Amino acid sequence: MYEVNRSIALIRPLAPFHAWLQSLPGGLDEEISLAHLGQDCNALLIPAAEDYADAQAFVFERYQQLFQAELADWCEDDALWPEELSLELFQQWFSLEIHSIVTDLVDEALEREAFVPLELGE
């Protein structure tokens, strides 16, 4: 086992996000409930959290990029996204959980790959 010098932030979808998904053209598969979305939500490695407020601030400083990534996972047409992606809307659509301790149980080294965001609106 290895201690990792990171913490984890989980971004769990809330009811307004699920409602937006259902409103998209073509709808949403009936099997994808809000509970289902929450079971496999995005987990983010963030700097080691000494303080919850600092970890929360780190995530909220990046809310717009995270919001866009969450929406793009489901709908690449940004014309169907909410008009204004504010921090307030992000907090209405997603809950944030911070987990301060990350332990790696795998013997092989971590691998990293650069995140390449989708080019939208072209």
C-alpha cells in the first residue's frame, strides 16, 4: 500500500442535472436514474487536503471547466446547455464531497495521460 499525495473530490449529480438530461432531445435511458448517476460519478484528484474549505475552494476555482466537462459527457451540443454556467448553478446541479486520504493498493506505478477537452461549437 502507498499513501498518495492527493485527496479526492467527488462531483455527484443532483436532481436538476438529471432533469436536464431527461429534457435533451432523445431523452435519457429510463434505466439511468439519479441514483445510478451518483454511483459512478466523477472523482478528481486534487492537492492533499489539510482543510475542507481549501479543498472546496480549489474545486470551485475550476467549476466552469468541470461544469463544461460534465455537460459534454452527455451532450456535445453546447447550444442545449444552460445559458449561464455560474457557480451557483453548478452547486445546484452537483454536490461536492472531499475525501482527504488516498491510498494506492496497486503495486504498479500510476500512469498519467493529459486530458484533452472536446472542441465544442464548431
